[in-house]
Amino acid sequence: MELRRYWQIIRRRWLLIVIPVAAAALFTVLTYQRPATYYNVGMHYLVSQTPSAGAAAADEQRYYNWLTSEYVVNGLTDWVKGGEFAAAVSQALAADGLDIPAGAVQGALAADNVRSRLEISLNYADAAVLAAMIEAVTAVLQEQNAAALPQLGGETAVIVPISQPVINPISPGIRSQLDLPLRILVALFAGIGLALLVEYLDPTIREARDLEEIGLSVIAEVPKK
């Protein structure tokens, strides 16, 4: 089919194209909701071991116990990402009167280790709750890390925060900005497809070529004035 004929179909069936586009735009406007504002807070931690007051041999043994765990922060990172840590944070929040399920805590948490530092990031829709969450995360890290570090022989490592929690709002993603254009684009293609389908199913003879396509010869054609 020639481009000129496509253009003729679009001109003839323009209403079938406009209706889906207008409906999509109207639906988007009527159902629009401002994206929820989310907040982020991040903390950096260093890990160390409590000095021993015992003999030099004991200190030497403790040194090698610590040295054999070159990737101790990796163990903490895996622990922070797990469900047990999220449950402990949820319990700590519940003690302060905040009911945040462990699943919500785990979904809000992100942890990584960079150059032997533990980095924790939290996202949440309430800045005040987020501040309480990062406090609970720090408390659980400092008080309950022995189970995550078996190489220390049951001792609790010293977790030292090296940054202050700063809560910042997160701007809405690009998806929310492209929502209306994408819906209109989809509706436009749907409208064009509908117009072509209706044209295909329409038995009306409009041009000489329509007769020729079904095997009839055109003797004469009266042009439009």
C-alpha cells in the first residue's frame, strides 16, 4: 500500500484515531495522583574488635582471628540484607512504638561494602520514621553482630559510624514524567490500527483501483469537481 493511500485512510478515519488518544489523555488527567515523596538516608560504618586486657599470647591469637577474616565486612553486608536483621530492626522499632514489619524494613534497606567500609542506605516515605529506622539499624548493628561474625568466637565487634545520618528527599523517577506521553503514544498507535482495520473490513468501493483489485475493468471514471 502506497503512503498516499495510508494518508487517505487516516484522513477518512481520523475520528477513530482521535477518540482513543482523547480518552487516554482524559483518563490520565482524571486519575492523576502526585507521586509520593520518598526520602533517603545513608550511613557509613567501620568495623573493629575490642582490645583485649589479657596476655600477649591472647592478643596475638585475637589478631590472627581478626586477620583470617579479611572480608568481615562482607559478612556484615550479607547479614544486613537478610531477614533476621530486618526482623531485629522491626523489633527495635516496635519497642519505640513504631509498627514497621520486617518485610518493609528489608525492602527499604540496601547494603554494600566499599574499601572495607559498610554502607547502608534506607528509603522510606516518612522522614520521621526513616530517622527512627536508621537509629534502630545502627543499634542492631552495634549490639547484635556477634552471630554474623563467627570468626570472632562469639564476641561482638565494634561498629563505628563514620558519618551522620542526613535525610534527603528523592525526586520522582522519570517514569512518572513519561506516563502521559507514553499513554498517548500507545493510544495513537491503537487508533491507527483501528482505522486500518475498519478500512480493511469496509466493503465500500471508493476508487477505481478497488474495482481492479477484485478483477473488474474500469471503462471510465468521473473526476471530482
